[in-house]
Amino acid sequence: MAKKTKTWKIGEYCKGGIITVEITGKVIQVIGKEWDMSTGTRRSSDQSKAKEWTRGTVTADENDAHRKLYNFLSDLTTHYYAEQVIDWIKTKVALRPAGWL
């Protein structure tokens, strides 16, 4: 099973500055990372070794997966970026609709 990964270098609109999402099968992990200032302050700087400081895990078939993702992301960043991340997640894995049994 291939892992799908994407990193957003958001900067000042995000706690820590960086959000990385890793999807393996139906498991979605949202990782908050602290910007590594030693590599530079521009978005083009190499942040591959940025330190993780928080992580949230949700499975796509949980009844309230979208809400859990949104709540976790909203604590890290703005509504705009939370929706951008969730929109990307939806292109990689189908989230179970809320209220569906």
C-alpha cells in the first residue's frame, strides 16, 4: 500500500508553520511541525527535517472523520488552510459521510 504525503509550508498562519499529511490506506495522519529556521525562512527552504510537535490520526471510515480532521486542523491553522488540507485529503481517500451507519 503506497503512502500519500503532502506538506504545506504555511508559516505565520499556522502553529509551528508546517502541516504534513500522510495517508496509508484509510489511515490519515495530520502532523504539525516546527519551522526549522536554520535552513531559512522562505517557503523554498528545505523543511524535510523539521521537528514534529503534534499529530492527529483519523481513519477515513470513522463516522465523523471530516469533523475530527477539521477540529484538529482548526487548532493548528485558519479555516482557509484547514479546508485546503481537507480538500486534498478528499482527493486521495473517501471520507465517510457524517451520520452514515
